[in-house]
Amino acid sequence: MARRGLAGAVRIALWADRALGPGRSDTTDGSGTLGDVTAERAAADLGLTLRKVRADWDTARLAGLVEVHGGCARPGWRLRAWDRDDSAVLRGWVALFDAWSLTGTAPDGLSPATVAEVVEAMPQLLSLLQLSAGPVPVTQLLDLLAQRVTELRNERCEIPYGPQPQPATDPDAPLAPLLDWALDALAGVGALTSAEGQVTLTPLGSWAVWVKLEQICVAAQSPAGNIERPAEDMLRGCAGLRPNAARAEYRAWLAARPVGSAVTDLLTAARGEDALLRGLAFDCLRVVGAPAEPDVRAVLEETSLRPYALLWLAEHEGADPEEAHTVLTRDEATWLWVDTAAAVADHGEAPLLVRHLESAVQGTVPALLDDVRALGHPRTVQVLVALAAAHPDPALAKAVRRAAFQVHHGGV
């Protein structure tokens, strides 16, 4: 069902990949909208109307089938995985489902605040539809919408001052067109059907709502109690957990907050001085998956985060985690080696730091020291001093101490 619903979006994404090729600057107008010339060319090539081309293009963007960077579009990872990975198809459809409010224009004449309240209230209506497991009258949904909007306003303590106009005869009247808009948009993405004043979730819509409800349940059962803590504290709390337990904690923490703000908070924690948090933050971002990709790409120009971001992107695009390191240059791999060594020195044990030598790309300690001295990592001296103190070979420890001295005094 998800493949069928996204067929038009896949068609336009494949056309753009074939006809435009990578790096074409005329793909969009810079905001993600398909440019006029390109849209007309697509309509002619595919035998579609301009309106259909634009609608399919917008769907492709929302579903992650194409990614727009500046004035250029490129195939998203989901398009590459479309024929071989059912989970990529489902993730694409869920991304579209989550973005239902962006697929159409809300009715005119209503305040943006009211529109936002309806969007915020819709999960409760969808939950009712899912729990009902059958048709629900639109009138019942409208009553529930009015109740939920009132609750949201009361939660914000929106108490009007001064004389108030007489209430409308039908208090649901302002919300009725917005409910129609929301139901039409959700029907447009394939989440529900509407007929004869009754609304029913499709099997796909029911599955998506069930997944969202499950995420809420996961968030309510944070195994180690980190759900309410800020990103940095949560990561520190997960540092001593086994991988599976840490991932369960990450999922609970992520499910309790909007994805965008969670990703921002994780990257902020990764920018700190503690190298351990950098590695843990990107582990948590692996649990986030595709929604984190734009933010991860945006930090590629930050020296301290670049190696982590490159590895994340390589794994995200299908590389074997054991082979992902091949995307790093020698300098990037060395920077990551020093950063990881700093985390081990701060939080680990001496034997682990000695074993960390084996992971260096240089192959020999002299070659590693040459590269490390030239690298400029801010923790180089501390790492070399800790390594010299930990290593059982006196000759090698002496060479490492000499390198630390040279870096500290600006020598080579």
C-alpha cells in the first residue's frame, strides 16, 4: 500500500535522477519548489499535467525520495533502497504521514494559531480512530477536536481580557472547515478514508498510529530513568550501559521529544570538550536515523564532528559498519583516533588505551606519532602523555613522551 501511494513520487524522483543528473543547478528555485522550466520538461517527458508533476515532486520531497540542497536536488537514500528495502518504503510513507499538514493549504480567514491548534490536536483524533477500529462519525471527531482545542488553550492559560462578544450559536463552526482540511490531507497521504459522514483509518494509517502510540509507551518506560534529563546528562547516564540497553534508553529519550530539537541538543552535546559524549551522541543519532541526515550533513565543515558525521552518513547510506571507516582520509581517521583516545584516557582504563594503538591507520607507532604531531588536535598532548604512562614498553613510552614534549613546545 505504501509503494502504491508513493508511486507518483517515485516516478518523478527517478525522472529527475535520469534526466537532470547530479549537480544540476536549475532543478529548483532554491526553496525546494520545482522550477518552471524543469516542471514543464517533466510534464512533457512523463505525459502528466504541470499540477500533477508539482504535487508528485512535493510528495517526493516530504517522503525523502529527493533531497534539495540550495538550488540542486539529488536522490534520497530511500529512492536508492526502494526496490530492495521495504523498511525504506515504510519510512518514506511515515515521513509523508508526519508531514500531512504541509501537503495542502489551510482554509483562508482563520488565524495561524487556530490552524496550529488543530494540527496539535489531530493525534488525539487519530488515536480515537485507531482504537475504534472502524468508522467514526465526523460529528464525533468535531466534538473531540473542539474539546482538545479548548484544553490546549486552557493549558496555555489563554484567558481573554475585557468585554467579549457573544459566543457563536455553533461553537464548532470555526473548526469545521479545519477538520475537513485535516481529514482531506490525511486521506491524500493514504492514512484514512471518508464516506457518508464517516471516517475510517486505512490499514496503513492504523499501523502508523499504532507505531506512534507504541513510541509513547516506550517513552513512558525509560529503563534507566534518563527520559527527563537534558541530552548531555542522558548521554553520560548511558555511558556505562551495554549497547542494547543504551539503545533502549536512546529510543525512550527520543520518543519523549520532537525529533528536530532532540537532534539539535545531541549535536550541541557533541560539540563539547568531552570526546566520550561525541561518540555517544552519534550513536544516539544512529537511532534517530533518516530525520537526522540534514543536520548531520550540516556539521561536515566542523573539524571536531566531521569524522563522526562521515561515518554516520556512510552507515546511513548502506555501508557495512566494519567498512565505513574507508570514507575517512588519513587525517580524518587520525583525528578520530586521537579523539577516541581522549575519551578512553578520560573515562577508560590504561590497558584499553594501549590496545587502542592497534586501531590506528598508520600501522606503526612512529608513523602515527608523525601524523599526530602535525594534526593539531587540542587533546594531543594529554593523549600522548596518558599513552606513555600506560604503555609497558619503555622504549615506545619514551618515544611517545618525546612526541608529547615536541607538540607542547611547538616542535616537530
